[in-house]
Amino acid sequence: SYVLTQPPSVSVAPGKTARITCAGNNIGSKSVHWYQQRPGQAPALVVFYDTDRPSGIPERFSGSNTGNTATLTISRVEAGDEADYYCQVWDITSDSLYVFGTGTKVTVL
Amino acid sequence: EVQLLESGGGLVQPGGSLRLSCAASGFTFSSSLMGWVRQAPGKGLEYVSSFGHTVINTYYAGSVKGRFTISRDNSQNTLYLQMNSLRAEDTAVYFCAKVERTNGGDYFFDFWGQGTLVTVSS
């Protein structure tokens, strides 16, 4: 089964840049999608197809994917960005078609 | 505006059954793929079930295969999840989500409901 590994936590000061990694075997050959889950809320899509943003998501959120690591970058971090972030790929060979990463808690200092 | 509203959660004993519903609006439900994702207390997201390449094919995570059944009523714009033989480890918030397909032919969840809590305990 395909495994996606994320760091448990990332801390960042307001106005700085947060980078959240998602490691998987040859993940660069797959499309990676990212979700934000604020405390007590449902997940929300912030990046899809590696680099695209849904309508309403600020340009501060960007994604990249190459080799064995995909990255979600949050520029000019704001207090409202404090949340859990999950990466996801679709893998037809996995027991779970939709594979989620382990999740990263972003704390704004 | 896309809206997904889950209902049907609650407390159930181990071995019991429960049916979750998800009322959808704001998009063409009948031609949309849909799925369920759950989140155990304090844990991460876990895929449960979904409709596949078409609105006919269904898929399940190994942990629920044979116990859970996904279905839909397009006339009512409603998605269902029938859960049988429930176990303590099925305790979670269950989210209904709309599935979108990328140009590259893979899938992700573009809209999510607020979730409904299922607690399996004696």
C-alpha cells in the first residue's frame, strides 16, 4: 500500500514562509492534492493537481511536486493559517484508493 | 454554492448498524462522483468508500469492505453509507465529499460536508 509521510508539526512566525513536505515513493509521478483543516472544521481543498488553487484560495498557497517529495508552501503566513494540513494522492493499486498523508499541524507563533 | 449536509450519526453498540445520509445541493448530483472519508478522534483522515470512474462502480477501503455499503438516490440528491457489524475502531467523524477528476485522470475531494459523529461503544 502506498504511504505518504508528513512531518507532525511545523512552526512559523507571522509573515514568514511555511513549507510542509509530503514524502512518497516516486510521488513526482502522481498528482498531489492538499487539504487544510482548521480546528473543529471540515477539511477544505487548498491545492490540487500539484500546483492549482481552487477559487477563493489566496496565491500565498502554492504547491510543487518532484522526485519523492511534494511540498505545500504558505507565504506571508497569517494567524488564520494555523491548521492541520494533509496531502493526498489517488492510487489504484492501494488498498485505499485515496491515500492521505499523516498530517502536519502548522502553528503560527 | 455546493452544500453537503450529513446526518444519521450517533451512539451504537458493537455489532450494530447505522445508516448515514448526505444531502447535496448546488451542483449536478446525478453526474457527480461522491465519497466518504472518516476521522477518528485526534487522528488523521482515512478514506472509507466512493463511487468510481462512473456513478455505478463502488470502492471500499479494506478496513470496511464487506461491512459498509455506499449507495445514492439521485432523485433525492442524497448519498448514503450503510454501516453494519460496527466495531469500536469505526468510531469517527464521517465526512461526505464530492469527488473531482483531474485532467491526468486521478481524483480528489473538492467539497466536504461538516461531518457526523459515529460512536461505537457498549
